Amino acid sequence: MLLFAGLSGSPADAQPPAAHGGLVLTVCPPGPDGGRPDRFDGPDCEQTGLYSLDTQNRELWVETVLPVRDTDLAGRTPLGLVLSGKAASEVWLNGHALGRNGQPGASAREEIPGRMDAIFYVPRAWLQPEGNRVVLHLSGHHSHVRLNAPMHALGLIPYTQLTDLIAMHYWPALVTLGFFVLGLVFFGVMAWRGEARESSVILALASFCAGGQLVWEVSRGVFAYPYPVHDIRLMAIVAFAFAFGLCLNAYLFKTLSGYSARMRSLILAGLALVMLAIVATASGFDGKTGFALLAALVHGAGWSLWWALRGKAGAFSHFAVFAGLAVLIPIFGGRFLDLYLYVGSAGILLFLFYRQAQALVRARRERLAEQTRASRLETALAEARQRAAPAQLQLVSSGRVEYVSTDRIVQLKGAGDYVELHYADGRTALFNGTLAGLEAELPETFLRVHRSHIVNTAFVSALERDAGGVGRLTLSQGEEVPVSRRIMPKVRTALAAPAAGG
């Protein structure tokens, strides 16, 4: 109903339509022949307000008098009669048929569901200054759930596309959709790559739920859907809000609690039961959505405060975010669910994204440090094995096979189809083969630093790097060997191994 709070009652101002001023409706069952009743003051008729008019699983006839102001009669802007609610409808104004929205009927089989929001063009010549008699034929046999107030608006407004008018109400919230999509994609990729998988999955789901709720919320301003879809829309909004609240708490417990997965699951299951009880008992779908989400936020704020009081790092900032969003719900009421929920959700996800990004950076640094330590240890162990039992390299030269102990080799140079060996005593020798062929047979202490050079790291005395990223090794005999830019990090890691191993 809040969607129509900004509809103008006339082209001259921006007041709500007359329906929101308290129209008195006379409601009657169909006549004896199943058609329009003979009179609207019979014993079976009753008077009610628009929001108390219940069309769900009923066929009924309604009469009311719609006031029209002088500015409406004298203006040139086209006028329309807006009728919003869960019903198929036929409309008459001062005895003239305005149109039909679906087809009302005595049963679901006979009824064709109408659009949730309909507008009928009103010729000014049909309006009367002293009041205008409106007759409605309504039925709503295709409802999925029962609403407390199935009818939302009835009144004269400037003729327009209602979806455009409703979309204007939602566009500030719609700008956050891109943020939710970005969060879904980014953390979905992080989860697929296995980086902080559980936390990334939770944040991807939270983004999906917030975005899904927003899509269903604004759908009323995107296309004019039949009224049965409205029930699905309301249920989807509640379901996504429910899941979003659980995701926020799941991430909170994953990052701060230190509890086992089983313990965290039990706590979340208890929260879910409380939220389900709220959804089952709260009045109206706005109430179900708002109170269920409020329960999730209060739950997260309470645990965060408990951890903050116990000195848990980062807990107080989580408390501030959860408590801040929870406070907005009673402050802004229904407008919170239309706008501030999504702005607040984007804010809380931005905060959690920042925290998750920090965790990912720390995890990557730790992983790189572990890989570096492991690489250094492997190289140190290889050197120890090489010293204890040097490997023998089988080489061919001029048809003769030689076995060379690898601890005597300083470096190997590629020379086309030949390999030039440099020994520790200063000698060189040329053998058949390629560097690529010999590289696999050499122990781990040998490192290929260039496409034409493999060196024994045991004989390296210095490593230098110029401004362009290219390096240069100095061997114990004084000879210099170039190092390609691409493998400089690997060379530096390998050469640091003796210090790690010692």
C-alpha cells in the first residue's frame, strides 16, 4: 500500500488518491441471476473501507462515490481511475463502462485474473462536479495466500503507466543491485578457486539473497503482472530476507566464533526456528519480512557484543554494523523495506566484503610464505643429498659415454644440439644433447636461470638485479650468468635455501 502513498489525487497536486482519504464502499453479493444486484442498500450489503475490502475467493459488487475537484474538471491532463488490488475487475463511472481488467467470475474457472495494478482512462465529459458514482465488479478466486488488505488503491490520478509510477518509488533502491551482482560474481569466483571457500560461499549467497529480494521487490514497477503473481512476489521477498539474515549470521560465526561447524550449524538452526515462528505469526508480509530480519540482526548484534566484551578482535565493529541496521527498521517502518533495507544491506555487505578481503590477503600471504619455506627446505634437502651421494650424469661425446659426478659441474650452457659443461676445476667439455633433455636428469640443486643456462646453486656467490628486472648471477669462479626476468623470483627463493636449511 505504501507504493501509492505518493499518487496524486488530481493533476493539480501531489496528494494521495481519494481512496486514502477514507472512501466509504458499499459491498454487495451478486444479484439473484448472478449479475449486478438490483440495489446497493439491500440487507445483504454492508459498508466498509477500501483496506477492509476482501476480494479473496469471492465475487462481489461495490459501489462508492468518488469526489472530483474543480481543477480535475477544468484541467487538460488526461485522467485515469486507478484500481490496485488482488482482483479481476469491471468498472463503471456514472453509468458508463470504463473497462475491464481480466474477467470477474463466480469461480476460478469462470474468472480470468486481472493485473495487480490497473488504470482506466476517464473522459472528462463523464465526470460530474457533485460526485461520481463508481461501480466495481470484483472477484479474486486465484489467490495463493490470504492478505489482510488485498486492495491497495482506488482514485483519480493523471493518466500514466502505473509501472513507471511505481518504478519511480523504487529506483533509489535499484541502484544497489549492481553491487549485489558484483558481490555474487566476485565471491562466487573466490569460492570456485578455493580461496577461503566457506566464507566466500556465504558472502556470495548473501549477495544473491539481497539481490533476489530487491529484484522481487521492484518487479511491481517493471511489468504489470497478474494479481496471483503478487502472492508469489510477497513470499519470495520474505524467503530472500529470511535467507539473507541467516547468511549474515553464518558469516559472523564463521569469522569470529571459533566454534566447530557442528556447533555453528546448531546455533543457526535455532535462529532459523525463531525466524520461522515470527514468519508464521506476524501480521502482514511487511511484518513477516521486517520482524524476521530484525530477529537475525539482533541475534548477530548480541553475539558480536558478547565477543567484544571478551576482547575478540573485530567484534565491536560487527556489533556496530548489525545494531545500526537493526535500529533502522523501527525508525523507518515500511519505507525501510522499500529502500533503506537495500541501502543498509549494501552497506553491511560492503563492510563484510572489506573484512573478507583482509582475510584473503592474509591467507595469501601465509600461503606464499609456506610455499617459500617449503621450496627452501626442498632445495636444502637436495643439497644435503647431493653432498652425501652425488648423482652421476650420463653424457655422450664423439660416440663415447662418460659418467660425470654432478657435484663437479658448475654450470651447463646450451649450444644448439650440444651442451657445454663447466667443471669446478675450470675445465670445459662439449657433449651431445640439449639443455631440456638434461634438465630432467639433474638433481634439484641445479636451476635453469635462462633458456641457455643451467647453474649448480652450490657454486653461486652473488645475485644482482637491474632496473629492468633482468638478473645476473656471479659464480664462485667469477663467471657471470644472465637470469631471465620471468624466473627471477624462483631463483631468489632457491638461493635463499641454504640460510633456511642451516
